[in-house]
Amino acid sequence: MIEIKNINKSFGDNNVLRNISFKFEKGKTNLIIGESGSGKTTLLRILIGLNKANSGEVLYDGRDFINLNTKEKRKLRQEIGVLFQRGALYDYMNVEENIMFPLTMFTNQSHEEKLHRVNDCLEKVNLENSNKLSINELSGGMIKRVSIARAIVMKPRYLLCDEPNSGLDPKTAIIIDNLIQKITIEGNITTIVNTHDMNSVMEIGEVIAYINNGEICWSGSKEELINNNNPELNNFVFASKLFKRLKKI
Amino acid sequence: MKTLLLHLGQYFIMIRKVFSFPEKKNVFFKQLNQELKKIGLDSLGIVTIISFFIGAVVSIQTAFNFESPLYPKYLIGYATRESLILEFCPTMLSLILAGKVGSNIASEIGSMRVTEQIDALEIMGVNSASFLILPKIIAAVLFFPALIILSISIGIIGGWIGCQTVSITTASYLYGIKYEFSSFYVSYCLIKTVVFAFIIASVSSYFGYYTKGGALEVGSSSTRAVVYSSIVILIFNFILTDLLLG
């Protein structure tokens, strides 16, 4: 479980996050939703230590990430898999080398052991036999799947995904969503997905937190989301004509 | 002034992060090997061409200025050697390499920054500064002296070809090349080269590492890397010359 307590963050005079507290549950796909600029990416960056909060706590199963020493923080980071919005794959490495990289850096496994694990991960993301492809040969969906494979290669306890569906067609987006959910259930991982894609919310949203103007304004399940009476949340969720029509039905 | 101090502070913080012990020796040597090829071997062509023609032009210009019969002809070889060893090869070639290698380093690291590849390294628990920059600095410091020695040799050959066009005999050119040779000048040249190599690799890495934004900013980081590396090289050229020859 990942718990955040009273997180505050400002950039100069701009208060991006205000007193945010939330519990992200283990074995579930936890979604952070909100408009662009609402502060959800900043929150995710604080969770993984790329931004420092002005105050507050980030607890990974009780371990206060912000106050850990460098060595402890480094060890904890190896338990976290991150899927970046644009994949963040190393373009001078091929698919196999990208996925193998964390194993090379942090384990003393033999090449055969590492290769076995890489193939295992590639199979999980349905990219068998793609080991030798270079990154510029991959489609958007394949980049996301390779990134997921790299994120799970160290068997993480926590998986954090920043807008995993951005730039993907609806069909590929659902494949990626389902993949994230499958990995979460299989590994009993605490997964946090940062998204503003309503298809994702309806597909995999188990625990949903809605951020607006730097505050968590609402939280619940996707069923509760459909029947909610929060006007701001409804304006965000049912923004399109299609969703407005579905809401009426 | 405040901005300059800010940049200096950030630069030294980065350098401190860079000089930490490599996490995995085999990964480090693999990176170093790649950088030696990219920074060193890939510069051989341009260094050879520039050195040859500059050597030829220096000898022709010297011959043109020493037309008086009072000057012995061997002075052309002597002046060519001195200008190549003392200034042209270590300084001018370093400025050229700041353009070629420096912009390459800044744009490579800058692209990695804006595409979140550096963030990905940090999140995994890898010291990104050491992982990316240390092999580049070491490759430059190791390979640039070899490039400069090669440049001096090719420049001297170029000078000899130049002499053939202005009717200076090979014997007097070679006599001038050997005349009153001081090995300290070569040491001075290599000391300067090592310092310049460090400047090029570290300053360019700095501008790449702290790139913010997108493709446009990568381009401007690359330009700033070349400009600032060149300025710092010129300042250190003055300081080192004053310290070692002054």
C-alpha cells in the first residue's frame, strides 16, 4: 500500500498541491484523474521522488520515502516500476538491452538468467521474439509494452504509470489498460495510474481519486463515479456529448 | 553575476555527482569503450584534414614572411613546428573539437533529459550523472592527447608539402623541425590538451544535463555548450600559458 499524508507543493506562488492525503490500495489499480494542469503529474513525481514536496509524507508500506537516507531510498526505488508517458526507453539500446538494463545494474545474474527473465516479461506483454528490434522500429503501443516489460522486470511491489494511454488509439489503449490490470492482479502490486482518459477509468478504475485545483475533491469506485452528484467531477467525466448521453441513460 | 554563480554552483554539484565510483565496472567499461569510439575515433577524419592543411598554410605563410636572405630557410620548419605544438594543435583543435564533440555531447544528454530517459535512470536508483557523464570525460581526457599528437605529426607533414610549393628544400625544413627542440613544449601542449578535454566534456555535459523543455531547448543547449566551452578554453589557455611559459 502507498499512503500519502498532507502533501503540499508549490512552485513559487503557485500552490499546485494542497494538503493531499490518500491511500492507494495493494493489488488494485488506483487511478488519479483530473484535468491537465490539475497537479496529478506533480503528485506522481513526488511519489517517485523526482519532485520534493514542501511538506507531507509518502509512505510505501509504512516506509517514509521522503525521509529515507540515500541508500535506503535507492533500495526502495528498485521495488518501484515506473511507466513514463513517452516510454523513456534508451534509444541506443535494443528492446532486449532496455529490459535487461535494471537486471544488469542491480543483480548479479548470469546472462542466461537475465535473458530468461527478459523473455518472460516480453511474453507477458505479448511481444515475444522482439528482442533485437531497435526502439525506432517500434510503434507507440509497442513502446508502451516494452516500457511495461522494463518496469516489471525487477518484480516490483509498486507500479506507477503516467498517462499510459496518451497518443494511442482506443483499441491499443484498452490493451495497455488490461495489461496493467493483469500485472497488478498477478503480482499483487500497488498500481497507480495517472490518466485523464475516461475509457481507462471505465475499463480498469478500481479506486479512483479526482484531483481538481491541487486538491482531491472526490474518491470512489467507477460505479460510484457514474452515479456521483459532484458538479465539477461530472463536468470533467461527462465532458463529451457521448458520455453526457450515456449519463442520461 | 547571480546567474553565473548559480551555473557555477550547479556545475560543481554535477561534477561531485559525476566523480563517484562506478556502480558496475563492466557496464562502465562498456560505456567507456563506446565513448572512446564516438568522441575519439570518430574525430580522426576532421583532425587529419584540418591539421594537414593548416600545417601546409602555416609553412607557406612563414616562407612568405621570411623572404629576406638574412633569414635562414630552416626557420620555416622551426616556426611551423613551434606554432603547431604551442598553439594551433592544442588550442585551435580543441576549439574545433568543442564544436564537434561538445555539441554532440550536449544534444545527446539534452535529448535524454527531455525524453525522461534521465528520470528513468534516477528512479531505478542509478546515479545518472556518473553513468552518463563520467565515461565521456574519461574518454575525452584519454583520447584527446593522442589526437593532438597525431595532429602535430600530420601538421608537420602538411608543412613539408607546403614547403615543396615555395621551393624550400626538404633538408632545410627537417633541420628547422629538429632545431632547438624542447620536449617541455610537448608536455605543455599535452597538459593544455588534457585540461581542454575535461572542459569540453564536462561543460557540454552540464548544458545537456540541465536542459529543460523540448527539442528547441536541446538545440539551444547544444549551442550554449559550444560557446561556453570555447570561452572557458580561451580563459584556461591564457592561465596555463602564463603559468607554464610566463
